[in-house]
Amino acid sequence: MTNAGHEGHRARLRLRFEKNEQEPLAGYADYEIAELLLTFVNARGDTKPLAKELLRRYKTVYALLHADPNELMKVPGVGKRTCELLALVREVAAHSLREKLERQPLHHRKDVEEYLRFHFGGRGDEYVAVIYLDNGNNVITTEIECVGTVNQCVVYPRDIMQSAFRCKAAKLILAHNHPGGGASPSESDWNITQRLFEICRLLDIELLDHLIVARDTTVSLREHPRWPALPGRPS
């Protein structure tokens, strides 16, 4: 394709984005989204072949945004600026979700799931995070409490309680990811939930939920019949 052809194709790609104000990316193939992003790095060249190759390797835009920069740089045509652009898009999206979460009372689990899935989904190791809230369900802070291997992360309720006291939290949500993709709670997930629930009850802090974040889904242990019950109350 000639330079004029590249320019025309790129213009049409951007025009589609501009014309659809409600859903700018509706109708785009995944490689076309990557192609559009790459035009901000390569202003004149044909970005379609590289975009197709990246989606062939990473399958989804999500996986591409979370790809290891060292691995990305091995793809012919990918340079430092491309890695920086993808990292910037990823971090801006995460920041906006975090702002949305922290600037309004937390009443809908969907918003928490969206943020946590984006934050955790692309990682290859296991993280445990806690969202600390006040009595009005306003988010005080979200903290990574520990980092583990691909299938293990040690959680210390003592550390979580120290953080809760430090930020004067009245409620909290425990969350961790399953890098392998499955979202079924393990016996250790239930054990830490039970321990943390009991400690929170003794210290007059409410454990609202324990969420497991997998690549394509999120599971709420609170919605499971096995969720711990307060003394004298049904679960």
C-alpha cells in the first residue's frame, strides 16, 4: 500500500471512531483497535500488519495491554514507544476506574468487579487486595496486602487489621485473583474468609465480601451459602 493509501485507510479508521459517539469502538475488530492505537506511534507507516501479528500472538486487546514489555519488544516492529503507549492506555484506564470507585459510595458490586478484574486480570502471580470503606460505603483506600506465586499467597489477618485501624475503616472487602483462570473458591479461600470474618466481628468491623477475580469472571463468596453467619443469625 502506498503512503497515500496508508493515510486514507488511517483516516477512515479514525472517522469510524469519531462518527459513533455512543460506542466509538463498536464494530471494530480487535486488530483494528490495536491498529488505531499504533497510528499514534507510527504516524505514516502501515500499522495493520503489526496489529494483526500482535492480536495473533495475544488473542485479545486486554491481553495485549497487559503483555510483558520484554516479550513485546521481541515482536518485530515493536519498540519502546509502542510499549509505553500500551502501558499508558492500561494505566489511564485503571486510574479512571479507581477514581470512579473512590469518589462515590460503593453500592454496586459490578463497579468493584470491573476495577479488580482490570487491575488483577493480566498478572501472572497472585495478589491479595483489601478495599477499606467507611460507614457510608465510601472507599477510603485500596491496598495490596500481599503478593504470592502463581498458586499461593499468604494472607495475614493481623496486617489487614492494622491497615483497617490506620485508615479508620468500618468495613472492608477482601479480594484476590486466580491467575490460572478458574474462579471456584478453594478450601484455603474459605478458611481465610472464616478467620477474617471472626476477627472483624470481634473488632466491630464488617467484612462485606471476599471476591475472587479470574480472567473472565468474578465470584462473590458472600453470595455462597457457606458464607459465615453472625451468632444467632442465619447466613
